[in-house]
Amino acid sequence: FVDVASLPKNEHDELCCSYAALLLHDEGLEISAEKLNKVIKASGNQVESYWPTLFAKAVQGQNIEDLLTNVGSAPAAAAPVAAAAGAAKEEKKEEKEEEEEANVDMGGLFGDDY
């Protein structure tokens, strides 16, 4: 569960559009900017006006089932849908790099020659 109220505005808007697109897809409806706006407004949310158009263009001609099952290898046009997965991988990579940096021998440069 993601508390959308605690997210920054751009992440909130992206998540709202993602959920709206998934809902439309699950119902077998076309994912258009107009329909995304209707779903978002019906959910009591508001997003910047460019998000629904961006999402509609990103998924136009895409097989949503393929996007959902191949998140790691999704085409660039579907980047907003796959952004959450990429952020988690990036965070793990940064943690690993920090661990590696902690074991660096400075050769007594800072008096740590023990």
C-alpha cells in the first residue's frame, strides 16, 4: 500500500495515472487521455494536465500485458510505468556501493594506520 498523500506531487501524479491506466486496461477499455482524466477525477485526485496525455501516448500501441510481465525490459515509451521498479534496483545498487567504499584502505593518510 502506498499512501499517495505522502508522495511528492510528480510521484503522486504518475502513480494516479498508472492506477487509472491499469483500471482502464482491466476493464478492456481504450487508454486515452480523456478516459484517464475521468478515472482520476472520479477517484478524487488531481494531476498536472500533461500526465494523462503522456501516459496515453506511452501506452499507445503497446501490449499492456507484456509491459506488466516484462517490467525490466520495457521499451522506453513505457518508462513511466516501469519507473518504480527501476528506483528499487537503483537504491540497492547505491547501498552496495556504499558498503564497498567503507572498506577502502587510505594508507594512513588520515592517521588510520593501525
